[in-house]
Amino acid sequence: MENPPANPLPETYQKHLDKLDNAPLGPWTDTYFRNTMRIIEQKGDAHVRYAYFMRCPARYCPRLALDFLIDTLGKELVSQHITIEEVFTEGEWVGAGDPMLFISGSFRLLVMFETQILQMLGPACVAADNAYNMCKALPQTSFIAMEARHCVGNDMVSLMNYGASVGSSWAQKDHNAQGFIGNATEATSHFFGNTRGLGTMPHALVGYAGSTVHAAEMFQETFPGQPLTVLVDYFGKEYTDALEVCKRFSNLAQEGKLSLRIDTTRGRYCEGLDRASSYAVLEHTCLDAIRSYRNEKELDHLVGTGVSAASIWKMRLMLNQAGFPKVRIVVSGGFDLFKCQCFALAHVPIDAIGTGSYLPEQWSKTHATADIIAYNNQPRVKIGREYLVKAYETYKKTCNSPSVT
């Protein structure tokens, strides 16, 4: 059944709306939307239907955007004057141009929210798709979201962590992946079912301590009883320092409570390696990775500088031979989808990856779009977007009980 024309807004809400226009919403809304709102106030309200869609394939992540709409207006006002119809389930893959949701109701109310809803919708959808594909590429590896330092403010951190958690959940369901087990900041740890962030030490602490072992000792003394992850690349002695740490904390190593993190810069090889010796490592551990045709970009991740597949295989072999098979290996350093796929080629034995590289690489791909497709239940949309009207008609025919928030 079609929605009725918009009910007049009760006078009791007017002060509330004026406050929104002056404080948390108006100054951040595009001016032409504010102008439109003023015209509507003069000429009369209308019932409109918005269609929201992405210009690139992504995964549907609406929750922060919809929560903002509902929390800002209040549940009572939304329930009386706005209808939200979700075409997809949270986390489902959405094709480019496919309407993800329809929001109908008072034009006076909805016109002021277009800017913020689009800001909160697109980036999270792309981050979710990136996270999903990374987890799919390395299903036996746990991921830790470490993007906060690369974000533009705390709102972006929330959007990215939300997206990562949604993409991860679907990878766990579709591919039995370990997925994202947590993130770096406490404020957004709830997206991953945690109460605090994950992580132990940065390079700065190792430099402060003066040695890798001493940094581990300082951490253990300050946080006794916690599992220990030690960064071992500060002094360029990844393998030497790794063994020293394992010997110093042999009890933790034998109990599986010690992890070694490698974050070697792309400006050098890990300790003792070069191109030739890196090839030799993979010839011994995963011959198919290099005997098949590989382009230069793939070879950079397999046998190049920084945290390469060969460098991690060498670490695993060394730890096993030294009697530390339970010591876990954590890596970081540019682990985007492509690098994860390269490591999958070599079956690299990684226990966890700390990464912020699921962030959208091309921001233009995060641009969500909204178009009004009906005014007072009369279909009308700008030329070139007629398919959105047909998509809504198809949606209404095929869904017996639409998802209405």
C-alpha cells in the first residue's frame, strides 16, 4: 500500500527543529538543502521518497547513518513521520547503483539529513567490503584493525571500525574465517565485542627502553599476567632479537602466550636476507609461490624488502627449530587486500595481522548518492535515474514483509 501524504508536523516539534537547524545539524548541512527547507516551510510540506545507493560495489552498512537520523530527531518523531525500508541485510554485497534503502516521509525533515546520511553510509560500506575480502584471502589469520592513526578524526574511526566489523562477520559466516578479532582503540572496541583495544608496544617504547628485551621486560612488569606481543624489528635484528625474547620469556613462549610482531620498513630486508636468499626460503617452503609466473608487484611482497612472505617463513622455521613452535607471529606494514592475496599464494604462517589498509584507497569510491524518486506518491526523478523508480516498484512486489526500521 502506498504511503499517505505527509502529515503536518505538530507545532510542538517546531522548537526542536529550529534547535537542530542551529546546532548539531544545520551548520554542517549543505546550504542548498537548508535553502530548500526554508522554501518548504513557506510553501508547504510534501511526502517524499529517497533512494540511497553506491556508485561502486560495496557491502551494506547503514547502522550509524540510521542511528544518527533516529537519535537526532527522536524515536517518536521518526515513528510518526518517517518510514525506512531496507532492501538488503546489513553486510550483504550491493552492486553499483543498486538502491540499498528507501527513506520516506516529511520533506521538511529529510532534506536536512541528506549530507550527513551520505557521509556515514558510503565509507563504511566500502571499508566493509575491503575487510571482507581481506579476511576471505587469509581465513586462518586473525586481523586487528589499526587504522585510527590514519583517519581524519574520531567519526571516521567509528565508521571504519563499524565497516570492518560487519565485513569480518560476513567473512566468518561465508568462509569460516577468523576475521577481525579487535581493534586498536578502546572507544570503538565494542564493534568487535570487546571492552578495550588490542596492542602492546610501538617502536617508540623499544627506542625508549634501549633494547628489545628490555622493552618486553618493562611491559611485563607494568602489565603482569597479560599475553605479551613484542616488536622485534626496531634494531634491524628481527631474528636475533626474536630468539633473545623467546629465551628471556621461555615460560610464556611454551604456554603460547608470547607473540612476536614484525613491522620491518620497506626500505630494507629483514636481518640477513636479500633477494637471492629470500627466493631460497620460498624454494624450501612454498615452491609454487615463485615457480608460477609472478609480476613485479607480487614479487615485492613475496621476496622483496620489508615484511615479505620469505621473511615470515624464515621466522617461523627459526622459531620451530629453536624449540618455540607455540610462539605466535604478528605482522603489520601495508597489509591491504593485494598483499593479503600475495601472502595467501605462499601459504605464509601468520597468526595475526595488524592493519589499517582496509581503509578505502580511492575515496571517490565511497561516494554514496541519494535521489528523491517520488513526491506525494507520484513517481518523479531526474532524467537518467528512472531505474530507481522501477527498482522500488520491484522491491515492493518481491518483498512480502519489507524491512522497516
